[in-house]
Amino acid sequence: MKEHSFTIQAGGRHAPIHPQAPKMQFIETNKRIFVPAKQHLYRRLSVRECARIQTFPDTHIFYYKSVLAGYKMVGNAVPANLAYFLAKKIRSDFEFI
């Protein structure tokens, strides 16, 4: 699937639903439900899956004591690729000074 992810927030209950699940059924403004008979397909993304969205490599190890702490750590993190390209740009700017 090639869609944008929702923001990875610093909390497990805010983790996006896995993309294998069908889109939730619209009931009314601000109210949606799981598609009947497909409830088994709905689950939150794991801490590792959230880390992948944040562009951390699978080899990166996160140290945390609870799953909620893991979600918080990943959600508060600067995405790895963003940090890399930002640092690269800052370095190139300093080379011209």
C-alpha cells in the first residue's frame, strides 16, 4: 500500500490501525465503526511498525520497559531520514563558510 500514514503520536492508543483493515464505516460526523464481520482485521500498528514509518531501520534497538513507553519513544522521535538529510544540509552549509 502506498498511502501516507497518519502522524505517529506519542501514545499507543493513538497508533494508526494496520492498513490490512478495511476503512471504517461512516455512521455520522465524528463517528465510525468497524465493518461488521471484519472486526478480526483491525489492530493497532506495533511499536516496530511505527518505527518503520518513522524511517528507523529494523536493526535499530529501542530500550523501553513497557509497550506504552515504546510508543512514546517512537512518537517523540525525529524521523531518522529527516534527521539525516537535515544534518547533511547543515554540514554542506558549513563547508561554504
